[in-house]
Amino acid sequence: MITAVLYAVAWPTLALTHQVPAPIMPIVAALAAFPFVVVRTNPALGWAVSAGSGLIIPVAFSLQPGWDYPWQVVHIIVLLTLLFAVSLRCAVPIVAVAWVSTVLLFVADMPGSDGIGWAVGLTAITIFGLLIRWLILSRRQLAKQEEVSDLERTRRTVLEEKAKIARDLHDVVAHHMSLVVVQAQTAPFRLDDVSPSAAAEFDAIGATAREALNEIRGMLGVLRSDGEQAADAPQPGAADVESLLEGSLRAGVRLSWKSTGDSAVMSDAAGLALYRIVQESLSNVARHAPGAEVRVRLAYDQDPVSMEVVNGPAPGIGPAVIESGTGGHGVRGMRDRAMAASGWLDARILPDGGFEVVARLPLRVTPAADRSA
């Protein structure tokens, strides 16, 4: 719209400033006004066209008597506007070329000593455009930095909230689990007529509670963001599987197991995956088939390591309710853990109503799988 207005002014007034043949007047007027079209999209191109035509027009056409300037007013306005747009948006070397060229053009073609004044004005326009440009860039950088700061504050708030949750959860769980341990350990002394088998049962309960408390403290440690560690104990591995089985046996699980080979051959990541899978399998038996016989087989003398946990149907309960393909979060979690350790796991219902978990885990886990485990 602005370009059309400028062209509508440039064409009729061209005969007042230059001696131009009527057939080419629309073309000369277009050279004066139309470069303004690209003032937003490509100001450097528009400036080049306007400056180039400004160099040719004074040479090609004579001035009308009484008009001393080499160009129309529209042409001067468009050229100055494009120079300002170049200083705002183009690279600094292009700005320098446009400024020097425009100054030389005005000094050479303006009448008398007017070119010096125009040179000062052109310099002021260029500097003003650069200052506005740098102000806009600095504001954008400041806004970006504020956005980064907001994200960092949000992240810090999340970490602080996680630490608070971890502390509160640790306090609650540790308190109640500690009471369980204390009650189990002191029951033979507080209660009369505690049989040896009952005392052994209390010892098993206390040992299981202490182990659970230590594991909870270890897992809550990853939620701490204040540099405090809930526990410094290492993660369990393949060497701890036998202790896990013995603890389950003491807790009353009808358990038998067979192990071949040395568990020390497994890496820490693979051993952790094996431990968690066995632990979850035994927990599933306790939940879904209490009182059922459980058989565990571990073969460390082969790669991948073989693990099988098989339980019979629960007495008086009937077939297991876990479906092989759509097991609960426990089965899905075991399968995901096995895959993260570059292994595989299968869980299925047996014809007699029992349940079987079979896993194959490599002795060594690749770095990507190690991070996932």
C-alpha cells in the first residue's frame, strides 16, 4: 500500500524534476518507488536497486530548470528508509558497504556543499539503526536468559520437593519398620512361653524387616538432592541372591533351590537385574500363591545365565490368576528389567495351576543397558 502511494506520487511529479521521455516515465518512477516493496523481506536487495538507479538517473536524464537535486523526493525517501532497514537487519559488513556507498553517492551528486551535510545525516541514520538493532538483540538475550533462569528455578524447586518427599517418606517408613524390628527382636523376652520355633520366626521377621529398611533407604537416596545420602550400602547383586533365598525360607516360604557355577562372574548391572527378578518372583508367590512350593534354579556356569522360578498352585486357592501376557506391574517390571540388561524373560501359567518365570541374562551388560538397569 505504501509502495503504491509512493509510486502514485513519483510518476506524476517526475516531469517536474527530470527531463524524461513520456514512454519511459513509468519505468523511472518505478525505480524510485518499487524498491520499497522489499524493505522487510530483503532490504539489502532493495537498497542495491535504489542506489544503482540513483547512480544512473542523474547521468541519463537532465534536471528540469529550478530543480537542483539529482533525484526525486520519493527516491530520496525510499533510499534513506532502505539504508535504515539495512542497518537494522543485515550483517555488519553489508551495513558498512551500504553506508559508505550511500555517503559517496550523496557527496558526489548533491549540489554544492550539501553532500557533506547529507553524509552526516546518513551516518546518523546508520548509527541510530545499529543502536536500535543492538538494543533489540540485548533484550532478546535477556529474555532468553530469564527463560533459562526460570527453568533452572523450576528444576531446583522440583529437586527440593523430591528431597522433602524422600525425607518424609524415609521418616515414616523407617519409624514403622524400626518398630517392627524392635518388636520382633524383643518378643521372646517380653512374651511368656515363646516356643523355639516361634522365636525363630520372630528372628526371621526381624531380619526381613531390617533388609527391607536398608533397601528402602538405598532407593530413597536417589531422591535426595541436598547432598545427603540415605545409605551408603551398595546395590545388591548376584552374590546376594542366596541370602535372599535363605531369608525367604526363614520367612516360611516352602522354597528349594539349586545353583551351579560362581555368581561372581556376573557384572554388577546384570547381578542387580537378576536379584530384582528373583525378589519380585518370590514376592509374587507370596501374594498370589501363599503356601505353594517354590523351586529356584540358577545356572551361573553358562552365558547367558539361566534363572527359573517355578511355584505350584496355592493350597486351597486354585489356579494362579496372573496371565502370562498381561501380568501385573510386577511381571511387566521384571520383563523390562531383563530387557534393560540385554536379556529376556518369560512368565506363564503352568497346566497344574502354578506359575513359571524363566529369564536369561548375559554375564556382562552393554553400556547402554548398564545405564538402563
